[in-house]
Amino acid sequence: MSKDMTIGIGARKWHFQGSPVCRDREGHGFFPVAPHLRPVARRCWACRAGVRKWYVMGLFSRFRKDECAAAERSCEVARSVLSMPFLIAAADGRMDDTELHQILNISTYSPIFLAIGVEQTLILARDIMRQLRAEGPRRVFDRAAASLDPDLRETALCFAIRIALADGRMGPREQELLVVMARRLDISEFRCRRILEVIAIMQRPAT
């Protein structure tokens, strides 16, 4: 069969260079994948299933791409939110496994971290600790703040305050850092105080 052909369908003609040709029951050839010929593909007994498979695989591929993009965004948000309590925990210049476990415990029931799972959360936590040592707190904070929308910035500040109050009291260094953090996250002082009051109530000890 010639690789340079003109194929007639009814009164219309299309010219293809090296195109595969399908045939209907009468033996008329046509090319079913070209957008303007897809409706005609329904007439092709030889390739109807192939076209359907091609179409379904295209939808599946697009779905997988959307799914991967959503997963990447979930990890990015989780990393940025988790960075804030780590900045508070590292305010005294050191951070041990006890503080790491505290941060992981308060994130257990958050939908942000449920979306990525415990194992991925732990991987992010250790990576943030590495970044803090390698790059310093300022770069870690700037990167996290830039990727969060206003609502999630408040959520990140909540996690930071919970770590600051984890032992039932807040030191002056932690207070100073929280004030700076709220200001740079564009959270008003009034809003910050309201958040602090609610978390202080949640953190009250039994005695």
C-alpha cells in the first residue's frame, strides 16, 4: 500500500503522509485517530476497540498526572506547615528526638498530614531538621512562608504555638520568635493573640 495516499469518504477527501488506514465493512479506508475523523472511527470494525483503548489510556494518563500534581502539592504544604514548629523547637539552638516526637504527635490527626501518611511525615521532619542545620532558620522560614496561602499560614502558626507551649510554659525567646513569625506571615497581632488563647486552653495540664 502506498505511503502517500488520498482517501475518500463520501464527498470529502483527506491526504495523509504515511498514515495507517482502517477500513469499514464496505472496505472504504479512513484514518480514525485524526480529530476531524474520530466520529468516523465508529464505522471501523477493525479498530473500534483500539480507538476506545487509545481514548481510555489518554484519560488514565491525564488522571495520573493530576494525581501526581496533587500529591506533590500535599507534600509541599505539609513540609511548609511542619517547618514552623521545627523553627520554634530549634529556637534554643538545639533539637533532640523528644522534640521531634512532640511535633509528630501534634500532627497525627491533622488532615494535612493524614493526606501523606505517617511515614512520609517522618521523612519530611528529618529533612527539615537537615535543612535547618545546612541552611539556617531564615531560609527555611522564607521558603515555607512563600508556599502557604493565608489560611494555611494560620494553621502553621498554630502548630508553632503548640510546640512553644508543649511543656506548659513559653520562654521569652519563643515569645519573641512567635511575634516575628506572625508578623512575617502577615497575621495580625489580634488574630495571633486569639490563636494563642485557644491553644493555651487546649494545653492546660490536669493539675
